[in-house]
Amino acid sequence: MPLLLPAPVPAPLGPDLIALVTDTVRSAHTKRAYRDAITSFLSWCHTSGQTGFGKMTVQRYRCVLEDRGLAPATVKVHLAAVRRLAAEMADNGLLEPTIASSIAAVKSPRRHGVRTGNWLTLQQAEELLSLPDVVTLKGKRDRALLSVLIAAGLRRAEAAKLTFDHIQQREGRWVIVDLVGKQERVRTIPIPGWCKVAVDDWREAAHLDSGHVFRPLNRAGRVSGDALTAARIFQIVRGYGAAIGVKIAPHDLRRSFAKLAHKGRAALEQIQFSLGHESILTTEKYLGVRQDLTDAPCDHLGIHA
């Protein structure tokens, strides 16, 4: 039987090639992660002089990713994207199925233990919320954004998609209703009064009544677009974190919500409801609990803004 040689490395940054993979997933977050991972892989192949797309090439790339000091979970995402690329190329007659199978056999690094991640203390959270200059329109927007991320534990993509229609009164309190999150899961999240005040302050100053809550501003400080992107939200949070000497991302504010609420003795299952974790349905069935909008996790954060 003749030796099956690796296929030539695909051209870098080919939009059609990347679309082979991104068109097979629904999540915008996964699309972005896979697009970036494949772009990084193809660029590395060409800059490092790789001439074949096969198992050996992918194994070398795994070593490169690990040498960069990337977390095992991050390496796993990169390799998953490359495996998906090989599988889609094989399905479209661009790669021998045997080669695609060998690439699929490249193992991801093992993850030992669980990364704790970063979160803010109560003092840091209050300091962060006090940073935006609420005299300006930008300051009002940023204060509202930080408030929602901390008080509701939203992901940055969820904050980007948040609309004024989501914010309603239920059972005598303000909540974010029917928010569609990761893997299309829908949840309702109670928010404290100080968070609603921050959002209202921004809404009134920006003269907004409908549509997305958080909007981009032009250099003159006026609303200039339909919605902030998740990437821009990341930059905003990172900037304010640097101002208090902490390297944080939006997900760290989500983690801070959980930590502060738990420290304030919020019920664990109620925190899970607010966060919309994948295990929430299992928890709900197992415990037979219902979401409590009267005594909600955000009531236990301890923040007095």
C-alpha cells in the first residue's frame, strides 16, 4: 500500500476555508473562537515553513501553543478548530479522509484541577463602579455597563445584545427577562435598584427608549451606532480594571457577581439560575426549586452604589 503523504497546507486567511468551519456552528462566540484559531494555525503554518497538513503538523502546533504558555482549555479550543477544519475539508473532497482521521486523533492536553480565575473583592467592585465620570455621557454609559456586568453576572456577548425591552418589572422588582445566553438557554435575572438607576441615568442622558442598551459613542461623545460589540466591552472593562490596578475581563465581573453573592449567603441554586449555567436544569429537577425573585442573588452583593 503506498504511503499517504500529508496534503499541502491550505492558503492562509482564506475566507472560504474558514467558512467551512464557522458555518457548521451556531454560537457567535464559537464562530469567533474557531475563526481566530484557524487563522492563527494557518498563519503559523506558512510563517514556520510547514509544507504539509497532517497529524505531525498538528502535533507540532500543539507544542507551539503549549510553549506559548496558553492554558490547556485554550489549547483545546485551538485544536478543536483544526480538527474541525480537517473534517470539513475531508467532507468537501479537499483532504484525504485517512489524514483527517489521523488529525482527529491528536490529543488535547490534560487539564489538572480547575482554574480559579479572577474576581473582585467588595471594595474593588465598589471602587470600579465609582471610576466612570458620570458627568459625561460616556461615563454614564460605562457606569451602567459595569453595573449590569457586576449586578447581573452577564457575559459580554449578553451585555452587547441586551435591549431595553429585556428590562421589566416582575413580582415587584426589576429583572432582565428572557435573556438568550450560551447554547440558546433562556433565563431571567433579577437586578438591584442601584443597577436600574445607573441604566436609567444613561438612557435618559442618551435619549434612548428602545433597542440595544449599550451603544458606541463618536469622538464628540454622541451616540453613533446601534450596539457596542463584545470586543469593545472587553476593552472598556480592561481599561477600568487597569485604573484600579487589576487585570480583569468581563468574565471576571461575572465571577465577581457569583463570589460576592455567595459570600452574602445567597442560595447556591439561585446563583445558578442567574448565571444560567448548563447544570441549572439538572439542579432544578433534582432539588425541585424555583427561582426566587424576592430574595435574589444580586440582593446579597453588599454594594451600596
